[in-house]
Amino acid sequence: MLLEYIAIGVMILTATLIAFIAIGMGELFGPKKKSSAKDMPYESGMDTIGPGTRRMPVRFYLLAVFFILFDVEVIFFLPWAIAFRKLGLFGLIEMIVFIVILIVGYIYAWKKGALEWE
């Protein structure tokens, strides 16, 4: 029973060993000189003006979440399309319900102004 888990253990051990070897070789053979030029932040080769970070509007994150939400939901079309003939009329009705729910959500977000960029 436990023999099946040996392959997983060996794979985890090998991945961990490779990671430690890569980090160790970088520390061993990598450059070690510290300089003020290396410690400066790099931004297109120009000196920064003002703070390095700025506040992003909440609308940006809201739009990104809506994009991810609708994008992930569209992924569900592929398995449906592959098994379309086996599902028959029931599968078609279920996909129509799914698309209607997506459209209602999209219209709600649109009416609330979540998709407008200022």
C-alpha cells in the first residue's frame, strides 16, 4: 500500500535537493561585491521621482476580479463542448441556464458602473 507513495516521496526529495543545489551554487559562485549602484531601485534607467509605490484605485481591482471571474467561467465551455453529444438536450438546457446567469451578472456589473474606467 505504501509503495505507491514512494515515487511521490522521491519526487519531492529530488525537487528539494535540486532547489538547494541551485541556491547553493548561486551563493558559492555568484558575485559578492556590494555597491551603492546595485542597491538602488531600477526603473527604466531613470531616477525615481516621488514615492516608489502609489495607490491604485479600487475600480482597477474590481475590474480585474470581474475579468478573472468571467474568464474562468468561460473555461467551463470546453468540457461542455467536448461532451455535447452525450449530454443531449439536458446539457444544452443546462448550458443555456449557465449563459443566462453569466449575462445577468455581466448586465448587473455594467449597470452598477463597475466596468467603467475613469
